[in-house]
Amino acid sequence: MSLQNVLTNWSQYRKTHEDGGFYDYEHMWGMSVDLNKCTGCNACSVACYAENNLAVVGKEKFDKGQGMHWMRVERYWDEPDLAAGESTEFSEHGGSFLPMMCQQCNAATCEPVCPVAATYHTPDGLNAQVYNRCIGSRYCSNNCPYRLRYFNFYSYYESSWPEPLNMQLNPDLSVRDKGVMEKCTFCVQRIRVAKDTASRENQALVDGDITPACVQTCPTKALVFGDLINTESKLSKLWASHEVELGKTEQHKKNKEKRGYRVFEELNTDPCVMYLERVKEV
Amino acid sequence: MKDINEDIKWAQINKDVLRSMENPRRGYWIALIACVAMIACAVAAEIYQYQYGMGTANLNWPHMWDLYIATFIFWIGMSHSGTLLSAILHIIHADWRKPIYRFAEAMTTFSLMTAGLFPMIHLGRVWNLYWVLPYVTDRGIWPNFRSPLVWDAFAISTYLTSSAIFLFIGMIPDLAICRDNARGWRKKLYTALSLGWRGDDRQWRNFRRTYLVMACFLIPLAVSVHSIVSSDFAMSIMPGWHITTFPPYFVAGALYSGCAAIITLFVLLRYFFRFEEYMTISVLEKTCKLTFAIAMVWTYLNLIEFASVWYGHDVPSKEVLMDKFVGPYAPYFWVMIFCGSVMPFAFAFRKLRRHIPSMFVLSIILNLGMWLERWMIVTPTLSLGYHPIAFDTMWPSMIQWAIVFGSFGWFGMLFLVFVKVFPSVSMYEVKEMVYHRRGLAGKDPDAVLHSRTGSDDRPSSSSSGGGGSPGGGTPAPGLEGA
Amino acid sequence: MSGNDINRRKFLKVMGWGGAGAALAGCDMPTTVTLEEGKETVVSYLMPEEYVIPGQGVYFASTCQQCPAGCGVHGRVREGRVLKLEGNAVSPINEGGLCQMGQAGVQTHYNPDRLTKPLLRKGGSLSEVTWEEALAALDEKIGANSSVEGGKVAWMTGTVSGHQSVLLEGLLESLGGAKHYVYDLINNHVAAQVNEAMYGTTRPTYHLTKAKAVLSFGADLVGVSQSPVHFAAEYAKFREAPRGVLIQVEPNMSLTGGNADLWVPAKPGTEGALAMGIAHELINNHGKDASALPSGLNGKIKAYDLAKVETLTGVPTDKVKSIAKILAEKAPSLILTGASIESSENGYAATAAAAMLNVLLGNVGETITSSGGFPFPQLDAKTGSGADLLQFADAAGKGAIDVVFFHGVNPVFTAPGYLDLEAGLGKIPFKVSLSLFADETTNQADLVLPLASALEDWGTHVPAYQPEQSVIAMQQPLMEKLYPATKGFGDILLDMLKLRKVEGYTDFSDYYAFLQDAFAALPAEFKNGVDNASFWNQTLASGFISIPKQNASITANALDIAVTLPGENINYGLSLLPAIRLGMWDGRHANIPWLQEAPDQITKAVWGSWAEIHPKTASRLGLATGDFIKVESVKGDVEVPVYVYRGVFPDSVAVSVGQGHQAYGRYAEGRGVNPLTILDSATDGKTGEPALYGTRVKVSKVAVNKDEILVQFGGSESQVGRKLAATITAEVFNRTEGA
């Protein structure tokens, strides 16, 4: 039984994306974020709170850096380009907004370091976090270059959802207790429901069956979600049109001006989220 | 200057060592109570932390690790001294180690026992700690063998077991002496532990063989255990951690802090147990020279790390390095460099090397530096890393300090109990050393050791009345097993 | 449960299976039904209602009530509880999107600080009463047999529309001349009046998608606007290749400013002069036809040469030139106005000057078209204005009001402090508040009627801003009431009409029945040729009724008004700018924990107030981010932490609006400051609107207040050279992705 299992798993361990394609994946969920359309309005972040039972930690704990925003919108002020004669007095080009959710890396750096394999890769290409298995060593968060893993430093159930706020909790996923690491799952509960429905109806999943909460709510439709294995999906086409490929540490684009890129691609994490560059006049 | 008084009587050795194990004085009790109080502090902090969560330690995003891990490495490092003295120096026949290796070995075991606590303290859900062990279940769930934390669990538990066994085996002849001089519960304890040691040839032969095998086994283990601990960092991709020189760097650092700790305990034991006859200035000086050499290796590896990061032009790594130099943690970094790389030059002065109070203070300073080093490995990297949104500076809370503080109490308590229950100086090896040294005066040492025709001055560990001591001498006082 | 609540069984039967839209009931919360009460048979979920599939969420359409935009939502209901709101993809308002406030609608609904029982002031303090007692108290004051004087009754509401508005009108009428004050802090009343004068309609339709360039004078399209989600969707299309250029002129950065290609800070109150300067440049150097403008105005424009404009507005000449160049090259363009230009002392004139550019550039009829009219004026949105507030405060102060009703508005919090509304309310003998929460105004009331939340209530809403497709948005309950002793707005209005014994309303058992009747009475042309029951069900399923627009043409006359500029004040050297953002809105969402914890889009501050200051001003005052300042006007002062950045005009200080609640529940209370309390009494001369941007203040450094520190998300203000949010130029973008 178990020995057999470990041997099987051992060969699994040794399989990485460099072995040539994702032949044993059923899906490869991915996303695209168009920074040209993103206004940084934060709707995705709050939608994520609503969908995924994210705890509200309060001012003090937020100040300590214990907030739990799986989907966070970062805002950067870019240094003025003096050569282009940009004003040093004002942020003339506004801010740079960057929504960041778990990048669902194919070579996720968080996965090999978890001592109990609480985070692992699903056949859906998702970087899954098994809350029940997590022992809270927090190594994964240390090793995530994107810092997209959030730890339950406290038990938030009582403080975050006083009655009757707790009635809003989504029963499709758990409320995490203290000592557990958590992160964006691409709304795995929605993926689950869509897959179950499809299989109950004896039909294949179609592109668009699944919409994570952030993608659903985005007022500007800057976020696109889909299956990267299905070459016909909207997302695959988008990746292809921007000449971004999985499994590369550097994209060799025919047209260097295409906007697609992946954050920290050079670290060989092989993320499944493609960003499209922000556009500015001049 | 001689390492030991060659004219010392066997009975005197027994007497001195056994005396140190009995009648704890008031100072001892005060020290013990102080240690227990420190532990109580930590336990209270611990309970609070478990009740309310890891956030009470001020841990945050991105500072998921902090003092717990730093102190863990510190204690693991401390454990390397015993192995160095008893195994490595044993194999290379550096016999000056003999008066001091026993307590160093005890230190190894106890610091491992202390270190082992920290991964537990640090876990978010410690009640599931056993999941890192590959126990067989119906569900076929295994730990992740790729994780350096799992390697840690294996390495540390193996090392702890081995070093405890090594400590025990090395003590058997001495335990037999204790047995012969003890009454009451101590008699029972030593009888059981000395495993029927009578000191006959066959036993000695087997004993030596086992001891040598264990020593050979332990050396690679010691090197590997800190290499594995270093891979917690080196195997990650974070700038400032992902450094190939980390394994030797950690091992050197470990030996360094271990040696410094030996000096500290050397001074304390020498003073409180009046072991001046055995823990001589000359032995101290040798230990100091060894520490100095290791300190220089450590400093060199430090420079290599800086230079390679600087030369490598990896921007995030460089930022972390610069942050260590000038960032919010810079004062601690420079204190660490001062303590770890500048202070050891005191060893270069013979006068200082032979000045016991100075060496005591210095050894503590060195270890402060080494503790800071561990903190400076863990924290600055986490405060920078790759993603600027998570740049942060964090200072540990009182909870963390209390637990770190308490760990010293825990170590101290274990050590205090040890010195009163077990001989902290190896009687038989000191006798061996004395014998050896006498033989060296003119004869071929092997001839002296192996000759059966010499005096009855053979290093014997088990002869009634404190051993066959030439020239008589008073039998050692019996140990009261009250 | 009171009589006209919909009984669950009946409710189900009504909603039933006629269409896809069936509201739910199902799970009764233990808080509302207990076995002891014996009011309800507890049915095990082993035998659920037909349409309830345990473990599966069902979506029902409704309308978001977090702001007056009227976005369509789908509420996910599972086991009788609404869990999440999502944008209704077929709604022409929001096209599936929803902003963070809309997402947080469930937290308004499940808020732990909701009012659960009617409260009546007895001997100085509010105590719980039954609805019968509450209605009796009302009857005494405004009932048919009371001696109420219509002229001394007032209603003060926020934006109100749909059939609630019809009932309210009926009630006001029956009271005989009762005054209806409509007040919203966030309003576009000045622009509406300019539009009325220019186009003959208060709300023309703007077509961002057709524009190649947008020059916005403080219009926070994607943030605090008349329809944030709609404009965000339009913005996204506007940004597709060939990409439109967005220029934002405002004194402190809004979310739209944060996304602008060119963000131009002008001295507060001088935007009108800048508009004149741009017109000057367009006429002189880009050959724009000045004859489109009234000749008097032409003469005025001539005075605004660029050197003068630079002195007046602080905008460098080359910036004005490049703005004019972009506008001249990229036709059609669109000029929009927002709070920073409208809410100043010369707001009307400045807004007119900005709107004049649309005429000069020939945008009218291209990117600005007629809204086509709305066939049901009685349902149309009554949007708020600040002038109403001033009138109300005046009337209250004079003791001209005996009975006042508040709904959807919290004037004690949002009114400028100098009005001292608390004292004014003290002079009103009987105040009634219809509210979900014990906010500042409600705490002043003598009778508090707890409202059912937007997710428990029936209603229809007509969005204040209707895009290409007009709608009547349908609001239906998504779950049973959390608290049985709360009532919907429509039901309460109906109750009052019954107290007044008004003909035609007394027959309806509840608002639900009234709505059905009203739907049945809709002209057949809106019913897609189906019968009443099907139409009702179709409407519930889709969430709105489409109203076809008439294609009315639009003509515009630029207004010939002189732009005046604010005076200087040496003692109070800085301008106070209210920073109103999507999230807290006007402070109504300060009790929602998600929104408190969602960082402000620009400053990334959470859980508190902040003041934005330009680095130049900060260095002059010796301030750094996190320091505390005292912002002092002639009307008072507030102490607030500083955020220093380059997105605010020097010599001004922008203080965030929305915090500083004295009441309003655990999440809002005693947090931050309310800058509205120190507003000066300046108003726009033409419209009488309070000038929110017209207050002068001085600033001094004070000691740090540990409870109110600035907490921001993020450890770095810049990308420190990493490739996180990368940027390319529009030229490349248009080349590679242009059609």
C-alpha cells in the first residue's frame, strides 16, 4: 500500500515542467491581467473577501502586516523619467496599479519546501493549499517571491464575523483557524462546482463555465480566466497573441513589442498569470 | 607549560571529580532556581502564544520566521563543539581535549535538546508536528521528502540520538567508578547505567572500538546536520539565503559558537568545581587557539559571501546585502561583525589567552555575535526579498524574547542537573592522559601504553577504593544517593 | 411578525415558478424563529423547498443600493441565506461588473449593528417599541386626524426614485405642501444646471467609447461618479486600441487621475480659467471656430492668454499647449466636469467654461448626446443637491419645521459643520428616521423606524445616470428578513399613506401588492407582449425593465459667463480639498469592515483618515508621511496623519472624507476625523451649492496620536526597478494591437 504509494509519488516528484509539456494535466488554469484596463479600483479584492471567507483583521493587525488580502491591488508611484522631461513635481502619469493574486506557478517555489506536502500541484495545474494538512511552518510564504501567501496569525472567527456577519460565510470553503497558511486558489470551489455540474450533465467543461470572483466583478474586464491547455480558450488565444508561453524563463518573442510578460519569470517559477503592460501616452 | 599535572594521583582524580558531583551548595540551587524561573517565563509566553496565535510573537507578512528560527540555528550550532572535541580531536589524537570533552559532549546533547524545541515553538499547529515524520498510515500520506525541513527533522533526531549515545558510551567507565563509590539511588542508577563494567581487557577493547566507530560516525553527521540546517535557507530562492557557501559557512559558524561556549563553561566549571588541576590554563589556551582559527575561517566565509553577492550583481541579493550594511538592522549587523570577526583577535595575545576572566567575557561576546549572525541571516532577507510591496521592518515581541531567554534557562537547567549526576570531567581519560604524558617523558608512548610490565599505574577505572593508586592516597568519598 | 409582512408560504406561492426568478425563503434563522414561539413549523432541511438544492447556490436578480448608480446584481442564495453579490451581466448599467461597495452590500445587510426594533424617544432616551406603538406615535403627529400643518412637515432623503418615489410624492401631497429636501454630499447638481442651461436636459448621455480624448476637470469617472461601474466599463473600451487619451485636471488625485495619461494639478478654484486658456489656445493656434461661441464669451476668452493662465492656475504654458494640441488632434473628444470644479465658489461659471470646450470642439452630438428622455417622470430619480441641505438647515433653524422624516441620508454627519445641524434639529419637535443603522442623524430622532436592508426589500429604482439603454431596475428580496421587526421603505410609506387615509393606497396590503399593481398598470408597450404575470416574472429574472430611448437630437449653447477666481487668504494659506473615494463614499460605508480594510486606491491607507500633502508643502512645514497635523479653518480644526506624495497641488491639503463618525456602529465609531466639520460657508453664487473645495485652512504639526496613526498597505512606494507593473508607450500599443 503505502510503500507502493511513495514510489509512485517519487517519480511524480521528479517530473517537472521541463520534462516536456503538461501531458498529465487535465487543465491548466491561468489568468491574464490587462494593466491597460485595470483602474486599481479594488473591486476584485473585496469580491475575494466575499467569496473566500477572508478575515478582516482590524487596524492594529493590518498595521503589523497581518492582513489577509489574497487578491491585493498594489499601487506604485514611478520615478519620473528625467530624460523624457517628465515632471519631478507631480506624478503626471498617475500611479501604476497591479492586482496580484497567487500566480499558480508551475514550478512553484512554495511546493518543494512544505515539510508535509500541504501545498502541492493538482492535475488542474493549480497550486493547491490543503488547510487540514498545513502545520504552519510558514516556509512556503518565505519562499514565495511574490509574497502571496498569508498566514492565520490569529483565530479570526470571533473577531471578524460577529453575528450575524457569519451568516455571509461561504459554505463551499472553510474558515481557516490560526496556524494555517492560505492563499488565492483561483476560486477552486467554483472550479469544483463547474466540473461537477459538467460531469453530472455528461458534458465537457466549456471555456467560460468558470469565473473566479475577481474576474467576475472586474468593472473593466481587465482580468481573464481560462484553461491554458485548451488552445481554443479565450485565455490561450490571449497568451498566444501576446507571445507568452508556459515553461520559459525568458520569452523569445517574434514581436518584441507585444505586451505580455510574467512577473519574476526569470526566477523560473513559471507562473500561470500573464500581465499585459500598462500603456502610457508619450 | 604543561596541559596537566603529570604527578597527579589516580585517587586524587577520582576524588576531585566525584566531589564535584555531590553536596550542591547554595549557589548551585540559586542557579537552578534561576534557570527554572527562566523556563517558567518561556512556558508562560508559550502558552499565551498557542492560545492566541503566532501573531503575538509579532510575526507578520513577510516576516514569517524570526528569532525562533535564529535561536534554533544558534543552538544547533552550539552542539557542534562536543563532536569537534570528542570525535574529531579524538581521531587526530589531540589528547589535550581529554579533560574538557565530557562537558562539551553534554553540551552537544543539551543544546540539541534545546534546539529541537524551537521548530515546535515556531509551528503554527504544533499538535500536528508528527506529520513531518514518515510514519506508515493506511492513507499513504507521507511527508514531503523534498523539503529541507523534513531533512532537518531526520538530521536533528539522528544527531541527537547519536550524540546522546556517544556521550553515554564515553561515560561508561566513569559511571563504573561512580557506581563503586555511590550509595542509595545513585548506586542503583550507576549500576544500571554502567552496564556491568569491570574494566577487563575485553571490555576495554570493545569499548575503544565502539568509541572509535561512533566517533567516525558522528563526524560526518555533525557536518551534515548543520549543512542541512543551512539548506533551509540555501535551498530557498530568496536573495540573501540562496547562497552556495551556506553549508560550510554554517558549519564553521557552528564550530565557532560551540568552541566559544566551551570556553564559557570551561571557566565556570573550573571556578566552581575547582578543576584547576585538570582544566589548566594550557588547555584553555589550546581551545582559544582552535577558536581563533575557526573564527578566521568563519570571517573568511563571511567575506566570500559578501564578495560573491557583490560580484554577482543580482540586484535583490545586493539590496539585501546593502540593507544589512546600512538598513534598519545595520546596528545589529555591525555588532555581529565586531563580536564575531574583530573580538577574536584578542586570542592573538598570549596574555589575554591566559587571563581567565577576559576569556570568559570574550567567549560570551563571541556567542552574542554568533547569535546575532543567525538573526542577521533570517530577518533582513525576509524584510526585503523580491517583491517590494512586502518590504517591511519588524521587531520581535516580548513573547519571542521570553522564549529565547527561557531556552537558555532550559539549557542551563539540563547542564546543572548533569554536572551533579554525571562526572563532568572524564576520569578515565584524564588518567589516560596523565599516563600518556608521563610516558612521553622519555619512552615510546605506545610502549608505555601497551606494556603490561609497567607499574600498576595503568589507567584503571574500576578498582575498589578509587582505583589502584600508586603511593596510596585516600579513597574517594562515596557519593551520597540521598 | 407584523401584518403586512409577506408570509413565507404566500411569498413562495407568489414568486413560485412563473419564471426563472424565484425568491427564496427556506432556512429560518434561529434568531428569528424559535420553537417556543410556535409561530412557525420547523421543517427539516431533509425536505427542502422545491427550488432549494442543499449545497447549491441559486442566483436571483436585484439592484444594488450601495450608491444611486443602480447597478444590477445577482445575489447568490444558498440554504436561504444570501452569500454574495455579483454584477448582473445583462444589466446595461454595469454589464456584469460591480465595484467594491457593491460587493460589500452583503456586509450592510448582515451588519452586526443593524437596528432591529422601532425606537421611540420617551423621557429623553430612545426605547424599543412595537410597530403598533410606533405607528400610533406617527398617527398622532401626521395622521388623518392630527392637526398637522403640511407646510411644517419635511422629508429629507437621499436620491430616491421608482415607485418609492411615487408613494413619497403621494404622501407629501396628502400632507399638503410638505417639503421634500433631497440631499447628497456627492452630487452633480451644478453640472446638471449647466447642462440644463446648455442642452436643455440635466443629464445628457456621454459616450466615452466614441471619444478619442477625454479632458476631465475633476470628474472621477471610474471612482466617485454618477455610475462608477458603468463608466469603468466605458473607460476600458475607451482604452482599447486605438487608445484614447485621458487628461485629468484636478487639485488632488482621484482614482481616475491615478489612471490618467496626463494628470494636471491646477490651483483649486481656477479650473475655469484653465478652460478659458485652453479655449484661447484652441482658437488661436489650432484654428477652432470661435463663432460657435457667443461673441461675449469670445471676448472673455481673449483675455486668457497662456501667460496669464499660468499665473492664475499654476499650470505651465507648455502643459496647456499640449492639452490643447491633444484635444485639437483627437476629435471627437469629450470634456467632463466633476466635484473639484463644480464644488467651488465659482463652480457654475467654471463648469460652464469647461462645458464650453465641448461646443468649441464640436463634441456635442458626437460624444454628448441627448438622454432621450425618460417616459415616466414620476419614477425618475430625484437626485440630491447641497442647496437643499442649506435650505433645510435654514428652515430648521428658524423653527419652521414641526415634523421631519429622514431616509437614506445622514445630514448630521455629511453637512458642513458650520450649519450646526444638531442644534437645528433640536428645534424640530418631532424627528423620524427611517434607517438601517443608528447613525448620527438617527440618534437625534424621536422615532426610529428600522428599515429592512436592500437585500430584504422590494423596490424599483431608476438610475440617476442612464447609459444608452434606460432601465427601471428591479429590487427584490434575496432572503427573509434577518430581523422580523424591520420594514421595507415602501411598506412604511404605505403605512403612512394609510394613516393619512389617502384614497387609492389603502387597498394595498403591502408594498409588494402595490408594486404588482403598478407593474400591471404599465403601458403594454413595455411588456414585450406578455401577460402581467409573465412580465412580472421576467422582470424579476432579468432584474430590470428596458425602456427604449427616443433618439432626440441635442443642440448646445455655450453660456456667456465670466469666470471669477477665489481670493487669497493670508492667514489661512492652504486650500482644503475633500478626498472622496470609491469605498467610504460620503461616509455611509464606514461601518463595513471589508471596505475599512480595503486600502484606499491612491494612498493605500486603511481604517482611518489621512491628509494628502505635496512634498514641497511638506518640506516647508517639516512634515513626513505619518506625522500628524492640525488642519485649521475659521470654522474649526481636525488632527489627522499626513501622507506626502506628488498627487496633490502644493499649498493645499486634501483630507479624506468618510471617517470621523460619532455613531454608526462598531466599525465606524470614533475612527478618524470628518473634514466636513471644518468646511467654510462658501457657496457657489449661481446655484447656491456649498463649495466643498472653497475652504481655506492653515496647517501645523502636532504630536502623534497613537490611536489614529496612518496605516498603509505596502512596503514600497516604487517598484525599485523590478518589472512588476511594466509600461509601454501608446504608440507601440496602437501599432501592435490596433485593429
